[in-house]
Amino acid sequence: MQSKVPSRKTPAVFSAFSILRISVGVVYFWFGALKFFQGLSPAEQLAMQTIHKITFGFINDRLNIIMLASWECLIGVFLIIGKWIKPALMLLFLHMVCTFSPFIFFPDQVFHIAPYGLSLTGQYIVKNIIIIAAGLVLWKVETQKAISSEVSSIVSKSEEFMQGKKIREHSVKEYAINDNGISN
């Protein structure tokens, strides 16, 4: 079954996607903002350990958390305001890849009983599948909106062209009639 391209004629579809986009943005902004205040985010310690591993400890842990907080808040703001959505989603997808790295680096923190008995930390990470799914939906909507906009632009330009062609044809006929000395 082919999915329907959202259009301005379907406001309920757009409002549902807007709610999804804004809600993911709020979560990102909120979780990111917590990381600016040391000890406030329950994910701070795990994030710090993970980033430390990924960067081989070359960057100060506190600076890493500030950069992560900024990254998450930036994604959140872009999604909330509805601007630069595709770049925000690219950052979101990259972030999501990184959020699953504790499964590799810290399996003892992610599982009670590997590979199926997730700890609370593991559950916290796995729930990101929902954010990934939401991101994929938003990506598709943005792609369809871009295609729809491009098609509308092409149709509009072709209509303008055809209208101009009719005017030119009419002008040519008038000119030919006037050259023969026949008046309207």
C-alpha cells in the first residue's frame, strides 16, 4: 500500500507530525539541558564514561558532557521550531548510534543477565528505538514535503509557461491579422 503524501489539504496529518516533531524536540532539549547542570541528569555518568571511551580520553569529561548537552539542545531546538529539520535528524541519528555503544563498552551496566535481562540503564538505552522510529517517520515526512513542494513548483511553472504560450499565440494571431490589413 502506497502512503499518502501529506498536503495542506490534510491538516490533521500535519498536526500529528508536528506533535511528533515537537515532542521529540522537547525530550531532546530537556535531556540536553539537564546535562548542563552537573549531577542533574541520570544519564550523565554513563554518557561521560561512554564519551571518554569513544574519544580515548583525549577530551576532558566535563567538556564532553557540555558538548553533548549542547548537541542535544541544538537538536531539540531545531525540531521544536521546525527549522533545519533534516540536519537536526542527521544529528539525531548519529547521536542514537552513539547511545547504543554502552552495549559494547559496558555490558555489565546494560544487562542483569546478558543478552536478554536488561538493567534499568539497558532499558533506558533500548527505549531509544522509539526515538529512532520517530526520526525515520519525520525524515520521510520532510522528504515527501520537499518532493511535494518541488512538484508543485514544477506544475506552477508549467502552468505559467502554458499561460504565456497561449498569450504569445494569441498575440501572433493578432499580429498576423493586423499585417493583412484585417482589423478586429
